[in-house]
Amino acid sequence: MQPPVLSAMRLGKRFPTGVQALVDVDLDVAPGETLVLIGESGCGKSTLLRMFNRLEEPSAGEVQIRGQRATDLDPIELRRQTGYVLQEGGLLPHWNVARNVELVPELLGWSATRRQQRRDTLLELVGLDPALYASRYAHELSGGQRQRVAFARAIAADPDVILLDEPFGALDALTRVELQEEFARLKARLQKTMLLVTHDLAEAFRLGDRIAVMRQGRILQCAPPRTLQRQPADAYVGELLAHAPEVPE
């Protein structure tokens, strides 16, 4: 078995306000796996995700990335090697689509020709015609289009790890389902290691190879969707998943 790409070991996080966001979290994400974090608002999902690109630092325990301690890695270099998609996309509004997608490759010193070829390939991959969209700005795009650009930007430098924090949460229901289907297609094609935060059970079950249920900073259970439904670890997990979609055989 291959070693995990992402690991958290007895991870804890207490903010200066005194809020204990994470408590003794243990988590491994295997190569090519999509692991989904679900739970109530404030349970620590986003805090845990942000540990893996050092946007948050632990108060206790350790984070490892590709077998290295995160604290031994330069945070700027780590972020350039890690795809990151936010709920609102996080596009730079004063840059057009082309510059947004090319951002990390430019920081990595790629030639203009290589950046442009990669940009056009990725825009086509996420269903946006480069000839129509490369010169547009964020305010000229729909919410779904902005998220497609954000995903193209996240994979522009071909990272092996992608972190997604509620990437479809701000979209209307129809657009959300459409992008979830597109994401599932890209997931199968790209085989990246992905950590996805969501509050949407249907989304978690549709996209996750495993799902980690969180409550009050702890992981209560981490298992494939079918196992969670049929063998919940406790009453809270069972109640949370009572209305989740049935996983097909």
C-alpha cells in the first residue's frame, strides 16, 4: 500500500480567542483519493483543510504532506504546489481569466508559450472556450463559470494535491448539480489527491471515496459512504446520515 499523501496526527488547534477548533484529529488521505469532510458549521472542517497548506498552524500534533512535516516546508512553496479552490472562487477581479489561470505557472517561471498552452488546455477541460473566455473578467462570468475558472487555476501547475473549501456552496441548485457532475468527471480523469469540505450530504456521497464526519473539532468516523450509512459509529453519525442518498450496490 502506498503511503498517504496527507496526514494529520493528534492534531489540535486553539485560537487566541480560546476557541478549540480541533481536538486530537487523526486523518490520512491516500494517493488519488477524494476525502470529504462534513459536519455542522463550526465543527472544524475548514480549519482542518487549511492546515494542509499552512494557512492555519496547529497548536498541537503534526501535519505531514508527502511524508514531510508541514512545518519543515516553506509555506509559499507549499501553496504553489497545492491546488486551492474557495467557495466564491477567489479570482483576482482586476485580472482577466487568462492571467488568473496562469498565476501559479507564472510564479514558477514557466515560459509564456507554455503558460498559454496550459491555460487553453485547462479552460477547454472545464468546458470554457478559451477564445470566448480568456479575456473576460470575473464580473463578466456567472457563478458557475467563475468556479470552473477557479478549478482550472487550481490545477494549472499540475499539483498532486487539491484542497476545496465549499467549492459549490454559493451556487444555485441546478448549477451546483451540474458542476458536481463535471467535478466527478474530472476527478476520474485527473486522479488527484483531494480534500473537500462541504455541508451538502448528497455532494459528499456523490464525490467522496471516503467521508469524515466531524463534530466539535473531532472526527467521529471516517469511512466509505456505504459503510457510514450501514455501520454508523454512534447515534450522531446515524442521525446525520439518516437523510443521505442511498449508496448503490
